[in-house]
Amino acid sequence: MLSYEEALTRILARAQCLPAERVALEDAAGRTLAEDLVASQPMPAFNYSAMDGYAITSSDYAGAGPFRAPIIGESQTGHATPSFQAGSACRIFTGAELPAGSNAVIPQEDVRLSATGIEWTEAVPAFRHVRRMGEDLAKGAVALSQGSRLTSARLALTAALDHGVVAVNRRPRVVVLCTGDELRPAGSETRANSIPESNAISIVTLAASAGAQVRVAPLVPDDVQAAERALRDALLETDVLVTVGGASVGDHDVVRDALQRAGAELDFWKVSIRPGKPLIFGSARNTLILGLPGNPVSAQVTFTLFGLPLLRALQGSNRPMPQFLRVPLGAAIQQKPGRTGFYRAEIVDGHVFPIANQASGAPSSMASADALVMVPADSEGFPEGELVSVLLLGN
């Protein structure tokens, strides 16, 4: 069996970045930049006031106060900047451009209005309460690197840089195919010995959160010929095929055999982790294949660990790997050495608490978890208070 790290490395090595396309900014949320985003002008583009107050030239009012200045002109956002006279003060509002010749702002609460202008007591240094041109980004600076995922804050920065269209990598096309004689659609009429299919919705949601376009194939019974036909259909015009169930080696686990009949070349089919040891990875023509175990927790955990990084890599992400944090354990955790463990847990008050029920067929435990605690294969676990590697779910 491959280790977790070896399996992930082999999967990502097969991920070839999808072609770039240009999309409108409003359609770019969650997409990955296909090229550096460069500031075509300084940010900010001019010196502007950080306060409501009065713009002055600081050198005109050096030494000990009090100081006095007549008010000449007014600068407000969205309007032409007035001319400025040395020895005067210009009324200015937050965000408004400083008139040429002024270099500091006195907040309005620090002045006293008089019949002839304003009075204040303390000298104001140059650029006090001023946001200087280019202090955030210089012209020509890389604002966002190629491979950056366009979050809400990054979209706002893109808009602020006056880009209405951006180059992003194409979304991966994903097909999710679930197998099992026992499965029926959730909410459908109950039949003997059946269970509602619940894995597809979780995989679809996870894949969509990583930027994929996802469709679900019809349910497939535990029949190798039926599975082969379904797999051949699913492999058409698909970047990633995700199968769920039938990935092990039991008499009714037909997916591995059916994949090979459908022309797939399998790279590996076991990973030394818990939960999720039966994990298939391979390809057929231009489609990558990820075969997940059928237990609900195992399916969600393995797709989180391997499927999400694969989808990020296909879009050219500069951070495709899972990002683990170091968090103290709120309660001890134990395991039998031999496989790397990923344990469902909750984070409370800065500590991570393993959930009591770690059964791979317990969806409720996954629904309660907001993190996975990773315990190395050679470890018997960790005591309360130990710093452990934690992967936040939903990230």
C-alpha cells in the first residue's frame, strides 16, 4: 500500500493544468488565475485624505502653535480638486484627493473654527492622515499571482485595479458515479434491503466548492457488465471521473474490474490510511479516475484528502495541497499503528476534540466534524494538550 503522501504526490503528478479562458469578473468567483494580475496604475492612484478635516502644507506651520489658516476651497470625492494656496487650508473629506501643494490633513475634531478660518495648537508632520499614492501597490507590481484562487477579497482587489475581465483556468468537468445494489435515490419509495444514496450529494458539493462543474450519473448495480457500460458513458467528455463504492476486493466490488474492461489503466488501488484504505486512481485517455470507498465517511474523507487537491491542481492552483494547522488536543487520541489516521473532530475554544464515534459508516459523525486530526502511521496517538496536525473541513 502507498502512504498518504506517496499517493497524493502520484495523483498530483498526473494533473495537467486545464486551458485558460477569459471571463467577466462577476463570473470569476472561486476560479483560479491563469496569469499574474498586474497593477496598471498605482494604488491608490493619488494622495487622498484618511479623515474629514483640512488639508495644509505642513512646512507652513512648523514650530510651536497655535496656528491659524484661512479656508480656501473644498475637496470632495468624485469632484475636481481645487487649486491650493500656500499658507491656507482646504476643506477635505475622507477619500478626497489632496490638492497639489498640500501634504497633510488636520482632523476636523482637532481644529476650532473662527471667523477667519481655522485654528489648531500642534504642528502636523508631512503626510499625517494621508494615504499616499502607490503605498498599497506600485504601478507594475504583481497584485495577485498566477494560481491564486479568486476569493471575495481578491475579487474586490481585482475590481479596484479596474479589471472587468480576468484570465482563469477552465473548470474541471467531473462525473460522480455511485454503485451498489442496495442504493436508491433519497426520498424515493422504500424497498426491502435498500438504503438511500447519500454519497453523491456530498461529493458534488465538495467538488463544486473547489470550482468543478459536476454531474451525477445514474446509479449502477453491482454487475460488472452494467458497470462497464456506465463507466464508458461517464468517461465521455469528462476531466475527472469519481466512482463511489465497489472499490475494495470483495465478491461484489466490481468497479476495479469494470474500469479495466472500460479501458482504464490503474495506477494504484490501496492507500495506507484510515478511513479509506480502498482508493483507486488511474486514467482512461484524457480522464483521470478516482475510485472512492462506499462508506459515507470514507468517501468524504478520501475525496477531501485527494479529490480536492486534484481539482485545485487541474485549475493551476499555486496551493493545491491540503493546508494543515497545528492545534492543541482537547482530549487524548489513540490508534493502532500501521496506517495514517484521519479522525473527525470539533474545534472548541482553540482546542481540537476528537468525536467519540469514528466508525466509517456513521454520517452523523462527519456532519458534526469541522476538522480532521492526522495521526502518523507509526504513532499510537497523542495525549491531551499535544499539538497535532489538523485539516479544517470546508477549506
